[in-house]
Amino acid sequence: MFEKFTKTVTDAGKTIGEKTKQGSDLAKAKLKISTEERALNDIYCEIGKTFYEKKEGVPCCDEMKELFDKVAEKTSLIESLKSQIRSLKGVVVCENCGADVPLDFDFCGKCGAKVVKPEPVPEETAEAVIDHEQTEEKDAGINIEVAAEDGTEESTEI
């Protein structure tokens, strides 16, 4: 009886070991597939980018025009956002090496090139923006009506 129990436990252990190895091999194969699919996707992206750059933004057919337009739109948006970040950080981009240079520097700290600084915004424009914001705030007032104890209503705009 003990031998039968020992054989059953041994067989169960072998089966569990085989199933574990099979599960491990399956997970490794799925990981390898995922890795290869990512590599293939990267190659497709590189092909598309190379094609786009070779065509210099001029699509070869109507099917590509929509995609080229999306690329141009996203590129413009990214550049605009980068410009906003540079403005918030108080830096400009060195035209020679592309490094961020603080506005109060006359020369790039990375390559030594003279920094071209942006034209200052006229104060009239800045004031117009402030006035515009204040006007919007006034227009966005809240009207509160309160009933008084004597039955009359009072109206207050905030």
C-alpha cells in the first residue's frame, strides 16, 4: 500500500513538473513573440519615417495625404508646446547646437555660439491680454437671488 501511495505521489510530482515546464515554455514563447512584434513595429515605423522624410512632406498618393497632414499637424503642435515650455523655463534654443540657453546668457554654454534672443513682446499687447482676461471675468459674473423675510427678492451679481 505504501508503494502504491509513493508511486502516485511520484507520478503526480512528475506531472506537475511537466506542466510547470510546459507553462514556463509557453510564457517564454509568448514573451519572444511580443518582443519580435515590437521589433517589427519599430521597423515599420522607421520605414514610414524614412519614406516621409524622403518625400519631404509631399505625399505620393491620396491615401498618404491624410497621414502626411496628420504628421504635419502633430509636428506643429509639438513645436508649439516645446516653445511654451522654453518660454516658461526662460530659455531659448541655440541655433548652432540645439541646447537650451537661459535668456540672460549672450552665448551658448555648450558650444559658445552667440545666442539669438526673441523679440520682446510689446507692453501694449501684454496689457491687451490682461484687459481681455479681466473683461471675460466680468462677463462671467454670477447672479444670486435671495428671498427676504418680508417676501421681496434681492438680486446680487458677483
